[in-house]
Amino acid sequence: MTTILLTIHILIAIALVGSVLLQRSEGGGLGIGGSQGGFMTARGTANLMSRATAILAACFFATSIGLAIIAGAGTSSGSIVDEVISSTPTEPVVPAGPTVPTGQ
């Protein structure tokens, strides 16, 4: 599942970069100074590309969130302190007494 979602995510990212690079710079900002347009005039193409970019961006965010959820699903929600407490020995370690050489 992760591989399929990651592949879709990469394809959407490539398409998003392409759609941003294909957009025409209007220069006036906020669409000021446009001409009366039909479906595929410069303004109509700009609307189509803006809509395609918005849809691709929404899909990119959705797949990003999906990948984050899948990545976090395999981890346990425990504290690191609990891991340290469980790994310490329960009985105290008694140090060995001094060794006395036998042969004197």
C-alpha cells in the first residue's frame, strides 16, 4: 500500500511542477488587464491551468497526509521512559567482595 501511494505521490509532484512551470505570467497581478476571453484564449488557458494546479496541489496534500498516517501507524505510542524502566534490572546488583588470595 505504501509503495502504491508513494508512486502516486511522486507522479502528482511531477505533474504539479509541470503545471506550475507551464502557467503564463500575467505581469499585472490578480488578473488586471486581461482581455475578453473564450474557452481557450490566453485567459481561458490561465483559468484551466490555475484550476489544474489547485487540484494537483490538493491531491499532493492528501497523499502527503496519507503517507504520514501510514508511516505513523507502525509505531507504538509509548514513552521512552517506559522503555528505560523496563530494560533496567529489577534486583540490585551486589558488588563482589574483595578477593583474598589463597596460598599464603
